[in-house]
Amino acid sequence: MEFLLNPFSINALIILAIFGLTLFIATYCTYAERKIAAFIQDRVGPNRAGPLGLAQPLADAVKMFFKEEFIPANAHKFLFVAGPSLAMLTACMSSAVIPFGNTLIIDGVGEIRLQGIEVNIGMLYIFGVVALGVYGIMIGGWASNNKFSLLGAIRAASQNISYELAMGLSIIAILMMSGSLSLREITLQQGGSFLGISGLDWNIFYQPLGFIIFLTCAFAETNRTPFDLPECETELIGGYHTEYSAMKLGLYLFAEYVNIIVASAVMSVLYFGGFNFPGQEWLRANIASDPTLAHNLVTIIGTVVFFGKIFAFIFFFMWVRWTLPRFRYDQLMHLGWKILIPLAMINVVLTGAAILFWPQLKAMF
Amino acid sequence: MIQNVFYFLTFLTLISACMVVFSRNPVYSVLFLILTFFSISGHYILLNAQFLAAVNIIVYAGAIMVLFLFVIMFLNLNKETETQKSNISKFAAVIAGGLLMVVMVAALKDVDAGTYTEAGFNSQIGMVQNLGMVLFKNYLLPFELASVLFLVAMAGAVMLGKKETGERHF
């Protein structure tokens, strides 16, 4: 045990834990998706494999692995395999900078951050990785040598580019408020008190418009209904993954769920206070007499609360998918360019004005 | 260690930049160009300029190259449709490229690439805050001029993309 108690190996363990947890939650997202769909459509959903159908993701994985690997004759073989791999790689990369919790204080080791890596450009890192996510879809769609796949790939590319702009503009408003690109810093700034309740000083109360824009763009960036035009099965068979089978198809579907988890985590961090929860200062003062123990307990509760926020957003993603119909492609472009981008710009100007005139406003009352 | 990383990144940059020119398939060329941008971002990180590295990835690899790939996918280039270039045009291309290289070498051979002194060097100069200070204090005018240039380019793109009267797309 002794060799484990140094900052380096503890950080390695945290990175492994984040990676494993992300993949585990993504696995059970497939189960949750089917259960929630069943609930919304008044059905039962998967209930055969294991108690309550809980072994269903395992059964699905086994099915995926044992299906026939098929590569079309005229496909570009290397890129055909690289497509789903890239999709999965970029999806898994972005969870590295998300702060899953505050610090733990351990005797003889010091303060340990519950985060993969802490960089002062965390937000830009996430934004860059999200921007790269479209390559997996584009390359796979093009390499399939199929018209429908190509159409799906092209739709994915133009959709991602269009919604990235509005997403970036809505993030700028947040950055103007926080003055930092580090996700940990943004989270810690939301730990103050709001209306007398500590830990409730969340950005959602200052940036409601920005949050709605970000949420809409997150749906478009993860290719979820109502913006799942790249795989729109009524028009394009399966879109970019028409030609894929077995685990390569599985990787594409799986990458989508990992992307949803990351998008949920980023939304929780940026707008819903990350690991802060209402009443944390009261709890810190009253939960234990030893301040170190109290700090650690509050951190652990904060991490649990953070995962609760992530699950709530994942549920929201699924709820929307089984409630709203798909957009038409020109409607999607119209919404992105003519509604969301101007709204996001107005939001930036409003935020700037509010920051500039805040002292005067305060003095008036 | 850092030296070896530098050599590896340089090797990767040069090889992938060469592959952009030499690969037969334009889609592979674009993918190698993306790899080149990544290795250049690696150089930025070695220089402790994390902001530049991230912005390089976001702007070039994340946006501009997606548009490149987008256009090239539409072209549907393959072996059957590849145009045969005559020897004269190849010859002309070599001469033009060679002349460009001569001009570049002549222009850059006497350039004094500002050396740094270890005492006055600020290793944190690449951080976002410091870069912002330099950009908005010392280089405000060039920055503003660049944004005017972007505005003009944007207006031009909108003009080109605008529907003409009576034109129908679908």
C-alpha cells in the first residue's frame, strides 16, 4: 500500500477511475435509454437478461463482438477502421480536464484534486476536442464509399461547424464573468452564496439565455434527436454508419453516449455549479469537529452531487429524444445561423454591459 | 528528454508536411495536414504556450480542415478521373516552386531571429493572461486591423453566398 501513497500514483488512479466510470456509465446509458423510451411509450423495455434486465448491456456487447465484421469491397480499408476509432478516442479524451470533485486532504500526501489534469486552458481543451469529434464521423462516412454515408458525413460536418460558433459565443459570456478558462476555477467561483444559501451561486442565475443556447448546441454537437440529421434513418438509411457492422458500429453508438456524458458534465460545471451544492458551508461547519475530515466529507458529497447533476442531464437528453420529432435540415441551419448566433451575440453584449454597470447598479439600491 | 520530444515532433511535422504533398489521394493529404497542425501544437506546448496550442487546434484542425475535407469529399476524386498533367506544366511548376524557394531563402537568410537572454526571459509569456496583456496593450492596432480584415472577408463571403434574384436552389 505504501507505494500507492504518493501524488503521482494517486493521480494515475484518479485518471483510471474517471476513464472506467465514464465507460461504465456509457454502458448503462444504453440500458437507461431503452428503459426511458419504454417508460415514455408505455412499454416495459428490456427485462429478460438478469434482474430488471440489468445485464442487457452485457448481452448487447457480446452480440456486437460476435457479429460478422464486414468491410465493403470498395471502401478505403484503413480509414474505414480509423473512423469509429477516432470517434471513440475523441469522445474519451475530453473527460480529462473535468473537475469531478474538490480536493481530498490525505495525511502524508497533501491535497489531492479529484480531476484528471488541471490546466489553465481547460475550457479551450474541451472545445478543441469537441471540434475534432466530427472527424470520426466524416472519415467513416466518406471511407464507406456509399452515397448515403457520404451525405451523413457532410451533414455532420456542416452541422458541427454551424453549432460550434453559437456554442463558442455562449461560452464567451461565461468567460467574461469568470475571467478564467480553467474549469476548476469556474466551479470554485460558483461556490459563494445566493439568496443566503451557500454553494448556490450558480451561473445559471446569471446566464439563463447562454445556458439555453449552450444546451441546444450540445444536442447538435452530440448528434442527438432533434438534431440527429447525420444518421436520419428516414432519409439516409443509417447515415454515416450505414455500412458499419459489429463492434465498429458499436464504437460509433458508444462514442455518442460518452459524448453525452461529457456534455452533461460540462453543462453542470459551467452553469450548475459543478461539485457545489446548496448548504455546503453549513455542512462543512457541522458535519464533523475535525476540519480535515469535514472538508473530505463535503468533497465526497460534492462528487456524488456532481454525478447526480450529470445523470439528470443524461435523463434530459433521453427525455428530449423520445419526445421531440427530428428537425428538417434547412430548419436546423436556420436555427443555428439566424437564431442562435445572433442571440448568443446579444447575450455577450448584455453580459458585457452588466459587468460594466454592475457597481453603479449596486450603488443605486 | 525535452530535446528528444522536440526532435520527435520536428520529425513528425516534416514527414507529415511532406506526405501532404506526396500522397496521391487528396483526402489523405488533408488528414496529413491535420497531423502537421497537431505536431505544430506540440511545439507550442513545448514552448509553454498552451493557449496558442489550443487555439491552433480549434481554428485549424477543428474548423478550417473540416471545411477542406468537406469540399474534397464533394469532389469525388479517384484514379479514373485524375487528370494527366503534361510535362510542360510539371516543368513550369518546378521552376515556379524553385524560384519561390530562392526568394524565401534570399529574404530570410539575414534575418536576426531575436535571441533571448536567460535573465530577461519570462517563461509564463505564453499563458492566456500574459498573452492578452501583450495583445491588447502593445499590439492593439494590428489586432484591430486584423479584425477589420476578418470583417471584410466575412462580408465578402456573405455576398458570394447570397441568393441572386430569381435564383432557386431547390
